[in-house]
Amino acid sequence: MRAERGRRRVGVPRTLPLVIAAALASCWSLPAAAQQVRVEPNLQLGLTWSDNVGATSSGKESGFVAEVSPGLSISRQGGRISGRLDLSLRNQVDTADSGRNSTYLALNGRGEVEAVEDLLFVDFDAAISRDNPSLFLGRSRGDALNTDSDNEVRTLGIAPRLEFRLGDTAATLRYQARWLDGADTLSRQRLGQWSARAGNATAFGYLGWGVDYTRSDTSYGSSGSRDVRQEVARATLFVNVTPQVRLRLIGGRESNDYALRRGESGSISGLGFDWIPTPRTSISGVSEKRIFGRGHDLRIEHRGALSAWELGWSRDITSSLESVLGLYNDPLFRQLYDALETTVPDPVEREQVVRQLLQALGYGTAGLRDTVVTNNYYLDRRLRAGFSLIGARNVLSFSLTRSDRERLGGVVAASPLDELAAFDRVRENSATLGFSHRLSGLTSLNAGLTRSRVRGGGPLAAETRRTLFSLGLSTRLGPKTTGALSYRYQKAAGSDRFVENAITATLFMRF
């Protein structure tokens, strides 16, 4: 399974600099009265000591890794433009091996522009990150030392949409363009997706209607891999049993050519429901007969004054183009961010608190924690459960994920780090437990524990079991300065074997 990593570099989409420039310019494009803009330069200094810098099973070497990362954070709320963009120039120096020194631009941003009032909107997102794309080999995801150039993943998304109403009928027409590539893991991929929907769930009192159509075209540039297409059309009849309960009858047709031997077209038929027993609780589910078998999506969400609960179960076709969406779209990030709204109303401070909690759980900025980075489309079966409990000084969070990804058709493009090219099927179970305690108004204690097991099946087989534990103390040293000291223990067993203990000191300053 282990293979030498090449140094092939793939350029970012040519439109990425334009998106960054547009995001920066948009902060000042409307009158000051309609906007709340924050522009904050920052600087992060870090020093990590590890007893196994190379994360190897033998010949372990200890050493220090120093980091100096200047950055810029831009956010805007209010008016017709909203969003956030974080840029940093990460520089790491490894005293044990200068070959592991790295310098690269890290970027994470998303936003929305209301170009024409109540009619034309444009969503955009962009990310550049380095994190371990492998679930089987190397360090845990989210480890700050995952800065090898072969681990770089770049994404860009632009999605204009029209929203309008014809009487009581709401309609949306949307085009989404997404680019994804990686230094040594991915072929350059581009998704062009048209979608249209219209409907009125209460058009005839107890009855309503809805129609939607989606066409997705995925191309792989000059890699030589064939382009693929999916089309899905549905019609839905809504039955409004009560103001809180709505049933759905679904019919439609779909086609795709993701699998050469199984690509086909067929009908869609299914049932669904929506139930809102209280203003804080929503339960929805749908089950459909699809060309790949039975597809389903069940979601249960509850938001209490000091808690958040979530349960999800799904089976559908997806790809890295659709699932690598950055940290802001991670389910646990959203769960914690929403749960802390009443206790930490300031959005910037709340995001910082959530990032500290996720860092203790091994999350990085890439949002890759529960994602397979692959060139192939795959059938994803997923079960997710989680909760967060918020107290006056404590936050306790737990999440459990079981996923089963099965590649559709043959290998699109061979890559030593594409695990759905090496395996026909990848199964993963993971559980995370996080705890944060405010020792005072300035100091917090954070702890996290993650256990995971991943198995690859097919002509090749592999299994890796991981344990990650972290304990950290962070304190506000000044109005715009934060210091932190943390200990991390991680262990891998199975296809990859290593144990590491690391201590990290960081200083983060905003200007």
C-alpha cells in the first residue's frame, strides 16, 4: 500500500486569483452604512517538539518544528454581501530534517453576493490546504505537521442563481461550477451543474406540488479519463396532513454513466415526510428506488437552549467534488457553531471557540476529516450521530460516524494516494469526544479523544486503527493575543504503525 510520492505539481484553477480579488474588493463595494467589515492582519508563532517527527515505526527521531505564519482575516456581515476569507502564509522549519521544511499559502473562504435585489445571487467558496489525504497511512488528519506538498488540495466554487416567485410559486435556477485538484492525489476535476426547481407545497390547501431537474457534467482535463454525466428529474406531490406533518410522493427518472458496465437509466419512485413537532425540532426522511438500488436520507435535528442533537442516515452517489467543501461546511462545525449562538453571540469569537474545540478533536482547516479524496464517483452509505451540551463554563461534544464507500465502475485515474483506486470499497468507523472548560474568563482547558478504524477491500486489503488524544490550555494574554500549550498522543496500528507524543506552544496575535 505504501508508495513513493511524486513531486508532480498541478496548477490551481486560473479563476482562483480572480475570486480572491473579487472577495477582497467586495468588502468595500457597498455604502458603509449597509456593512460590517472586519479586516484583521494576524500572526501565528508555534513550536512543536515531537518524539517521532517522521511518524515512523522504526528509527524514530525527535526534534523541534517551528512555525511562523502571517495571515489576514476578512469578514463582512450585513448589506448585500456577506462572507469570510482567511489567508495565511504558513512557514515550517523542521530541525530534524530540512527536507520537511515547507512554505505555502493556506486559504479558506466562502460568501454570498446579492447582485440584484431579491433576484440574482452568487455563492462562492475557495480553499487551499495541506492535510493527509490518506485514511490508512501517515499522521491523523488535522495534524498541524501534515504540510507535505504532495498533500495539497485546492477547491474553488462559483454558483450564480436566480430566485423568483410567480404568485405563491417559488422557483430557482442555478448553475454551479466547481474545480478540485491536488498535487499528487487528484486529477484536475471540474463539475458543471445546472439545476432548476419550482413548487408550491400548499397550492391546493392539503395538496401541493414540486418539480426539480439536475444535470451534472464532470470532466478530468488532460488526464485522459473520460468525462461523465448524470441527469435526475423528479416530480413531488405534497400531502399536508397537519401544519406540522407533510408527506411526499415522488416520481421521476435518472441516468448516469459513472460505471461503464452498469451505467444506465431508470425510473425513480419513493416516499418521504417532513415533521416539525416543535419550533426547535425537525425530522425529515425520504426513501427512493434508484438505478443503484435503494437510496435514502433521514435527518433528525433538535436545538435546545443549551444543547444540539443530530442524527443522519443516508445512501447516495457522491464524489470528492461534492464532499470536499471546507471546514465551514463540516457537520460538527455547524453543530457547535449553532449551539454556541446564545452563549457566544459574537460570530468571530464564536468561530475561534469552535476551532479550539475541533483542534482538540484533530480537525484541521481543510474539512477532510470524514472524506475520501478520490477521482472516482462512489456510492456512500453513511450514519452520523452527535450531540453538544453547553453549560455556563463547559462544552461537551460527541459524534459517531459510520461510512461505507464503494467505487462505481473502474478506476478513473490511478494514483498511489487515491484510496478508491487502490480499493473497491473503504469502510470507516470513528468516534470523537471533546470537552472544553473555562477556568476563568480568560483561560480555557480543552481535551479531545478520537478512535477510528478504517478497512479497505477488493483485490488488495488493508486496515488501520487510530487513537488520538489531546489536552490543551489556552489563555488570552491581551485584548488581541492568545497563547496555548497542548499535548498530543497518537497511535496507528495495522497497515501503518507508529506512536508519537508531541508538545506544542503557540502564540496568536491579531492586529
